[in-house]
Amino acid sequence: MPVRIIAQIIVQGGQIVTRALARAVRAEYETIQQARRATSHKETQQSAAASTAHGMTLQEANDILAVEKMEPVHIKERYDHMYNVNAKKNGGSFYLQSKVFRAKERLDEEVAGKHPAQQPQQDTPGKDKETPV
């Protein structure tokens, strides 16, 4: 009889520990999910704010410059090419040149947000280039 009582105590104790562990794991999982949702929501808000500030979405900016990699070097190469191709002296359009400039600004901001230590330098149009609006 005493063996039976001891076995019941051990089984009940194991059940209590198992339930407590399961609750703790569920609570931790829910906390992680909430943090993930909050981070995702914050990034979405920042991206929307940047789109509003520049009047262009990240996708639109990427379509304009056709950047393969979101790296400052690639963005600058594509920007220089597209800006020069659309220069008025080459028969280009000031409007398209302006779009290229805004697309570069938008992509630079996105890269700076992801890699604050590697902030790209802002290109300023030279003497032969017109300042887009």
C-alpha cells in the first residue's frame, strides 16, 4: 500500500510539472509571435512613411532604376547611367530625370535604414546636370 501512494505522488507531481512547462512554452511562443507582429508592423509603417515622403513606393523606385542588388554601389551605377541617358542635352526628358533622381533618393533611404553604418553619399547634380524638382 505505501508503494502505491508513493507512485501516485510521483505521477501527480510529474503531471503538475509537465502542465507548468507546457504553459510556460505556450506563453513564450505567444510573446515571440507578438514581438514579431509588432516588428513587422513597425517596418511596414516606416516603409509607408518613406513612400509618402518621396511620393514613390520602394517597388516603383526599384522598377525605375532596375537595381539588381540593394547596395549603394549598384544603385549609384544605375542612377548615373539613367540620369545621363535622360539628360536634356542627350534629348532626354527633365521629367524622367526627376523620376530617376527621386527613385535614387528612395532606394538610398531604404539602404540607409537597413545598414546605418553604410550610409551612401547623396549625389548632387553637377554643372551640366539640371536639378530635378
